[in-house]
Amino acid sequence: MTSPFTAAWNYPTRVLVGPGRVAELGDACAQAGVARPLLVTDPGLMSTPLVGHALAALEAAGRPATVFSEVKGNPTDANVEAGVAAYRAAGADGVVAFGGGSGLDVGKLVAFMAGQTRPIWDFEDVGDWWTRADAAAIAPIVAVPTTAGTGSEVGRAAVVTNEGAHEKKIIFHPKMQPAVVILDPELTVGLPPKLTAWTGFDALAHCLEAFSAPGFHPMADGVAVNGARLIKRYLPRAVVDGGDIEARVNMLAAASMGATAFQKGLGAIHALSHPVGALYDTHHGLTNGVVMPYVLLANRPAIEERFTHLARSFEIDGGFDGFIDWVLRFREELYVPHTLAELGVDEDRIDEMAEKAERDPSTGGNPLPFKAADFARLYRAAIRGDLDAARA
């Protein structure tokens, strides 16, 4: 029998941290071996000076970039296909993934798919499907986040919506991890308060789910706990004062820590959130924040002891219940509503969403084995705002 202490650990990449370091983007591309980058971003950022500054840094370094910005907030397979076409047309040899989670994920997927001959769905995060890829054909990636949430800049996977099935899928390959990351807090100062809060809740969900996931990974547990601690301390500051560089850089660190930690696993927060985002086009971090307390309550039999310790280390009174009370207050303070109904989600599609949640790869990391009926119960509780109905 395999020991419960048997595991395989992978931890992140080279990360350049600090104000103004986007100026080093050309050097970062040189380190990654990229001479002709395709800069992948979203339409909103294209209209800001941030992209212009990045392009200027690349031009000054003799590595001029072509830009691709056809990226939705919840990216689709069509976005990736268009990005691959742009990559090939430009004769690019690598990708600068620039932006929030959508830009980062599409950028990584373009670098991944540009050299593949099989369809993207053949590389879903299922078993060893990643071994189907031609690893030598995956282009190098430099990642530059402009939000502190997904942590995709240090991740080996990306989320994309299958438009035909209206279902979010996770595509995975170890070489999808960016070779160099730039965490420049000055790129995040213009993010509006609500988006700052909602992306921060994505990072918090990563930390809490990684901490909850079963398996032996003390490094992930430690990173997850400290990431959550940073979010507790600095997210309110970043929301109140977008120009608070100390808060912004710590939130960037926390986001990267969350994604580093969730190599251990995610869980039902993400499994519930993905179908909602695919069907209702909701903001991912916001959706995670809404369903968070319902999932924590449902997982209580498996996580109560460790969250009691977590509450104590966070100086939260009341053990597990005190921690839930803190999450509820934190949400209310940071623009996260109490119900999915407030995001436009109704009960008509609960069964459909529950089946998709059961199939979601994140479900495998949940500390309790949830089936479609369990997810249906949680959807109903989150739509109605009934915390008691979520309790196991």
C-alpha cells in the first residue's frame, strides 16, 4: 500500500518583484529565449498606457512585439484559436502573457497550442492527458499580471470555456508554466476597488482550498496559510487605497502564493464557480467569494480541526465558526454579495450546473467526495442565501 506521505512536489519559477520592473521585460524575454514575442492581453488593457509601456520596453530591448487582444473576460476556445493564428502570422517565437487571469490564461494556451496538432480538449487536466502534447513544440512564456488574483503567472494550467458545451475546462501541461514572471505593483494601482476585491477573493479561494485539500504537502499548506494571511491584512488596504504600493505588492505575492499552493489541489469552490461562469459569464473571483462560506460549511467534517488552528493563528476568536463569521464580514466589506441570485443565477439550471461541477477537475481535490446531488444542494443554498442548508 502506498504511504500517505508519498507525493510529488513542483514549485514555481523565476519571479522578478518590485515597482517599475516591467521596464525589464526585454531582459525577461532574453532569459526565456524569446526574440519575437506575441504580447497577449485583453481589449480593456489595450486602451491603457500599461500595454504601451510594455511594448516600449520590448522595443528598446530589440525585441519588438506583435499584439493580440481578442480575449474575453471568461476566455473561449475561439479566443485561443485566434491567438494561435496571430502567433503564426507574426512568426513569433514566444509569448508575453500580460493582464489579468484572462490574458494570462489565453497567452499560456497560445504558447502551448501553437505547436500542437491535436485539438485543445485532448489536453484537459484528466489523468495523464498532458502527455499527449508535443512538449518540444511548446513556446516559452513570460507572464506579467496586472491583477492580484488568479496567480496564473506561476501556474501550469489555464482555464478556457468550451463554447459548444458551455463548460469551463482546465488545460494542463508542466511546460505551460511561464519561464519568467514580473510582479510589478505599479501595474495594479489603477485597478478599480471592486475588481481589486473580487480578484483578491480568487486568491483567497486558492489559498483556502489548497489548505483544505487532502494529501501530504506541508510546503503547500505553509504557502497557503501565509498567502491567506497576507490577503486578510492587505486586501482591504488595496481596496481603500489603490496607490498603496505595499498592499499591492503583497497582494501580488499572495496571488502567486495561492496558485503555487493549489498544486496540492482545489475543491468545490472552484467546481461550483466554473459552471456559473460558463453559463452566466460572471466574474470568477466574485463567484468564488459568493460560494466560499457555503463550501466551507459543507466541508466542515473534514476541515474543522485545521481551520480551528487557522483561526487561532489569524487571531480570530471562535474557532471554525469564528472563521466563517470572519469570511462573511470580509465579503460584506469587500463588495461580495451573499447569494448567487444577486449575480443573476436562478434555480432553473441547477441540475445542469451540478452535473458539470461533479465533472470539474477541481472536484477531485475537495476534502469530501461530492456528487451532483451535493453540488445541487450547495447551488440551491447559495442562490437562496441559506447557510444552514449548506451545512453537512
